[in-house]
Amino acid sequence: MCCRVIAWYQLFVFHHCISFLENMRLLNSLKNFGLWIKENPKKSLVGSVIVVSLTKWTNGKYNDNLFRHALCHDMRHLGAALIRSQEEPKKIIVFLNPVANGGKAQSLFEKNAAPILHLSGNAVSIVKSEYEGQAKQFMSVLDEADMIVAAGGDGTVNEVVTGLLRRPDFKKWARIPIGIIPLGKTNSICKTLSSSPCDRPAQWIMKATKDLLTCKTHPVDVLKIDSGLGKPVFAMCGLRWGSYRDTLANTSKYWVFGPLKNYMTFIFAALRSSTKTPRAMELSYDNPKLLSECQVEVTEAQQRAAVTSSILSNMLGALKGILPWISQEDDVAAETVKAADSVTMDKNHLLLYDQCGLTFKTLEFMVCANQHNLNEKRENVSAFVSIEEPDFTMKDFVVNGVNQATVGEYVFANVQETIKAGRLHFKPLDAEHTWFSIDNENYEAMPCTIDVLPNQLNVIHGESS
């Protein structure tokens, strides 16, 4: 027994001696590392930045994986739930723009959104667009769906909405929920109307995808922008024209400045004579109307279009027996659109604006939709018009511009006039070589008529919206 105690004591002493030597080595290593940092301050600083960035990146990825795992676990239980007899799964059509966000959209969708959608138990169909404008074509031939989802940036959302509103049978689709999965760079429409952004883009995508399955919607207005030279364009956020807009469009050219590219973009722009020259424009508008009056006007226009379509249908039906090569269905659909457009044009010509031919000079012109609280009832229908002061200082221009680039949406800065209008006609007087931004998509600047279409779409929103 005594020998065993002595053996244990020797082992204890030996273990502590080894630990002491290891601690001494560690102290020597730390001492040498401290001396190296003192002798190499630049390398130490670079190394610290790399280590901190790598740690932050790794922690973010780890949190994304935890968030993804939790959502997929919830969706798996949702998808495994029983459905009633003869009940079919909800049909969700996703219009995916794979080249959005510099080509990252498809990988972001497949990693963060697709697993949640497929585990939900719904019938999900993914339609990928291969070129600009193809989503509009897809929308024109869509047969049926229980939900339409735009997966991409603002341009993808704009294409889906425009394609839907251009359909002759749009009223059949008016109550179908429209969802947004933010896969673009700015995602202004999603921020404003659908889902509040998260700190991590991947978590925002997953949260927005989960919100689709709750199907909580609110009605939103749409701006109809018609130049009279082609088909109208529709916007859910608004139209911009001016120096801030032009400068923001050139931000990507200054990528060489890295994190300072926004500042350098606006600094260089503030030095140009074209930026300092105010934009001249002419504006005519009418005051906001009651929501009930707008709905009555739309109903009357639809009735007139329906009557015209019925007459044309009967005429073409009679001609089809004589001229069998006439495709009655196609021609009636085309004439229905023309009839609806003619009703709108008749109203345009007959309308007397409350304020006509007002001339302004401005740094930035903006027409915004959906500036009201979407969760509250309202009586009037209007767009919010903002006209910036034409004069500015370089400091204000840079600070306000960088703020807009950081936030990703229009921020009211130095406003000289604000107007609420139910309809307006906008004529840029020096539109040569300038562009509009309609929901962050570029269009050539030209005179146009802007109508507010109240409660045209049902957009899915998140819990925090």
C-alpha cells in the first residue's frame, strides 16, 4: 500500500513538472510572438484584419446554416401534414432571373430558397428567364397558378408585374398573391412592399421565402406610365429623373476604389457641369380622388371594353365561316386590349388637369407609389411627387447621394415642392441623353402620363412589414 502511494505521488510530481515546462514554453512562445508584433507593426495590422474578417465570415456562415436548418425543419413538418380528400397542393410559379446580382442569384436561390419551397408540400414550378424581357412573355401565356413569385431583383419584379397587368384577362389574376424573393443588388421593391431586410442577405432570402407560405397579403397601388409610343410600363415603387439617379447608375464604374466607390462616384459627379445644370420640366396634374370614385371609373372602362369585345367577337365569328384562316381567339384578345386602351385614351383627352403647365427646375424629380400606410384604410388615391431644389453644395450632394446608395432607395433631401396627385402629365424639357429609372430599370426620358391604379395587386408581406 505504501509503495502504491509513493508511485502515485511520483506520477503526480512528474505530471506537474511536465505542465510547468509546457507553460514555460507557452510563455516563451507568447513572449516571442509579442516581440514579433512589436518589430513588425504593418504585418501585424494586416494579419489582425485578416483574422478578424475570417472569424466574422465564418461566424456568419455558421449562423446562416443554423437559420437554414431551423427553417427546413419547420417546413418538413409542414410538408408532411395531411391534406383533405380531392384537395390538390397549392401551385406556386417562381420566375427566377439567374443572372441577377452579377450572376449570383441562381446559387443563392438554390441554397437558401429552393429547399424551403420544396419541403413545404406545395407544387413548385421554377421558370428561368434567359434574357431581358422574357418574364413578360412567360406571364402572357401563364395558364393558372395559386401564387406567383418573382425571384430576382427589382427588374425581375417589374417584368412580372408588367406582364401580368398587360394581360387582357388581368382581372382574373388580380387577387392572386404575388411574392418576392430578394436576389438582386438593391431589392427596393421587396424592402418597401414585402419583407424587411435582415443583417445577412442569405437570412433575408430564407425569411422572405418562409413569408410566402403564410400568404398574408396587402393591396398595393401601381403606377401606369404611358408615353403614347408603345405599351405602358408599370411601377410599384416609382419613377426617378435627375442627377442623383444618373450618378447612382454609374457607381459600378468606380469599383476600383473598393469600399470608397460610392463617395468617389458622387465626388466626381459633383464636379461635372452636367450635374450642376438643373433639369427643366413641365408638370400638369389633378388632385387626389376618392378611392370609391376611382373604382367606379375602372368598372365603367371595363364595361365599355367588354361591350366592344363582345361586338367584335360576334363580327369575327360571322367572318370565320367565310374566311376560315382568321383565328377568332387571337384577334378578339388583341381587339380587347385595343378597346381597353381606347377607353383610357378617351379619358386622357377629356381630362382637365387641376394644375396645368407648371414649370420647375430641379436636381431630382421623383414620383412615388404606395407612400401611405399599407395596413390602414384610406379614402384618397394619389402618388407622391417630390421635386428637389435645383441648387446644391458639393458636400450635400455627396452626403445625400452616398446615403441613398447605402440605403438602396430614394431618400428625400432638399425638397422645394411636394405634390399629391391622382394623375399627372410629366414633360422633361431637356431630356436629350437622359434616362428615367422606373423601379430601378432604365428607360429613355420622354413626356409621359402617369396614372395611379389603386389596389391593383395583392403582395405577400412578412410579419415585420
